[in-house]
Amino acid sequence: MTDVAAKDSLTVTDNRTGQQYDIAITDNTIAAKDLGQIRLNDDEPGLATYDPGFVNTASCRSSVTYIDGDKGILEYRGYPIEQLAEKSSFLEVAYLLVNGELPTKEQYDAWVHEITYHTFVHENVKTFMQGFRYDAHPMGMLMASVGALSTFYPDARNISDADNRHMQIVRMIAKMPTLGAWSFRHAQGKPYVYPDNDLGYTANFLSMLFKMSESKFEADERLVKALDVLFILHADHEQNCSTNAVRSVGSSQVDPYSAVAAGVGALYGPLHGGANEAVLRMLKRIGSKENIPAFIDGVKDGNERLMGFGHRVYKNYDPRAKIIKKSAEDVFEVTGTNPLLDIALELEKIALEDEYFVKRKLYPNVDFYSGLIYEAFQFPPEMFTVLFAIGRTPGWLAQWAELVQDKDQKIARPKQIYTGDRELTFTAASERWT
């Protein structure tokens, strides 16, 4: 073995046999298949890794999003999230994620025109959504209607054609706000509002949500900007649960609508998309600033849970939380201050100074303030995750497009460790039941 090979490899000794193996290290990872050569004999399967939840397993190579959790860094295609939130728009960020580079003015204008043109959905989709019960959860409606789009665009199955992929991506980014807004109106028993293509992406979404009898709905520009920033912050986040679901289902070479519907389903779960709702419940239960010390003591004693702090990836202040805190202030200038904000600010102040939380690296995450903003918009808690899904759609699609063009990818089929019985003898029911 050369010096270079020795430096870029891992030498493993199997203590069962005493045999040594050299395993190549690339990008600070080893290929799981290389462990398969480690075995007791040729008749037995090779060594495999056991990693529930993929806590230390890379499933793909990706150039979409970079995260350094220890340093609190989040970048889309190399651009810091702070710069994108301040200087960009959601549709420009969507273009960046999907296409890998920032658009020229001509490219951006064409992109916006395409998405604006495709905001309408087939009237049968409207009929489909009207068939849900009056109390149907908006996320359930969104998941079903996104999946249903695959039946309206059967050409979407031609995933090997680049132009076809582009068209489906445009359609989905364009139609997600329409589907999300209609699920909101459905729960309220209000008539669905069609897209207003004179408005920008986020302003149009707010119009479809809240327009009543006025001929033209005009949202406060500060609210439009705040929601646009929230969409940017949620646009992608590397290989999270829902993105992994999109990639896993997409690995079967299914159409992108079905793959994204799987992502919506994953986001539906309370451990993924429902965290900001849990923060609101916590703040309401605390009730006032005077009750915070007792609550903090309860957290330390294991009797309470501090929601909106800590993250599976970030071991530092979530960069999105700093941005969203500023957006919250802008929103409350329009809507008036939510009394829960005072509790949140005091809770954050104490947690950032208390050694118990500092030692455990429990910093505010993106969910800590987003629920307060959504509530200020007068969204019911069940809509919070729909807003998350609309923002995450470009990221899901960028990851899906990357997947289908990645020659290393295969249909997802993880190994298992079997723990059940073996080689039992079957007895017919007529003998077992006598």
C-alpha cells in the first residue's frame, strides 16, 4: 500500500479472524459496500452497518445545500442563507436551487412568467378537493391533491427527458400555493379563490387565502416580504426526513408528483413539520413571563420539554432562527404584538445564559419564532405545515432532479437485521384449532 493510499484509507482488523482490510476514505466517508468484504467465511453475508434514522450514514452526494451544524452555517448552492433572505426573493432562490446557479435577468423573467402562467389547476382538481370532509386536515388534502396531479400529467413519468422534468418542476412550484390556499379555504367553508396573476408569487398566495368580496386583495408589503423570507428559510435543508422520503420514493423512478406527495406525508408528522405548533402550545401553557422560572426548573427536572430549542444538525444557533426573529418584529409592526412574543424573548434570553442549556448546546431553532409569525397572519395551527411544504417544494424538486441524474443512485432498499423466528414447522389450521 502506498503512502497516499495509507493516508486515504481505513485499516480494519476483524478480531474474529485476525484478518486486516484496507477501506478507502473519500470525502471523509467509507463506502458501506466495502464493509461487505469483511466476513467469517464465503457462505455468510459480509459486514453491514446498523444505523436507525441514518444518524451517521450518507445516502447520496449532493450539491444543493451545505450545512455545518457546529458552526451554524446554512448555504444554498454555496450562498449563505443570511444573504439570500436579505437580498433575494423566493422565486429567485427556487431558480437557484433547481438550476444550480443564479439567473440572469432574462432567465429570471422567463422563470417568473412560467410559474405565474401555471398557477391555475384543472377544474377537476377543484372538484376533487371539494370532496373532502369539512374538517379534513389541510396537510391531508395537500398530500392527496399533489399525488392526484400525477393523473392529470401522465407525461410526468418521462423523467429521463430534461425538458419534461423542467415542466413538471414549474407546474409543481406554481400550483402548490393554489392547493395550499384551497385547503385553507375548504376548512373554513369559504369559496375557493382563483390565482391573480397580476400579483407576485407570495402576494398571490395571500390573496387566495384571504380575499373576500373586494375586487382586488392587496396585502401589506411587510407581510408579503416576511412570508417570502419564511419560504426562503424553509426552501431546503439537506437530507431531512421529508427530503429523504422524496429521494427514497423517487428512486423507484416514479413521477415527481408522487415523490413530492411522499415528502408532504413525511412533513405531516409531528416530529418533522409540527414543531412550531408545539412551541405555540408551550408558550401558551407558560402563560406569562412570571411563570418562566418555574417552567425552566421543570425542564431541568425532566417534567417539561423546551420546544423550539436544539436541532438534530445544529449544535450552534440555527442561522434561520436569527433571520426569522427579525421577520417576527416586522410582522408585529403590522399586526400588533403577540403577548406570547414577550414570553418567547424572555425564555430565549434565559436559555442562552443558563449553563444547563449552554452546556447542552440548546439554541433556538427555526421553529421557535415561525409559529408566532404564522399565528400573527391568523393561520390556524393545522396550516403551519402547509406553509412549510410550499416553501420546501423547490428543495424537494432540486433534490429529486439531482437524484434522477445521479448514476450512483439505485432504488432504495436498505438492509435489515432479522430478529424473528427461523425454520418453524407449519401446522395446518385444522390441527391447530382442535
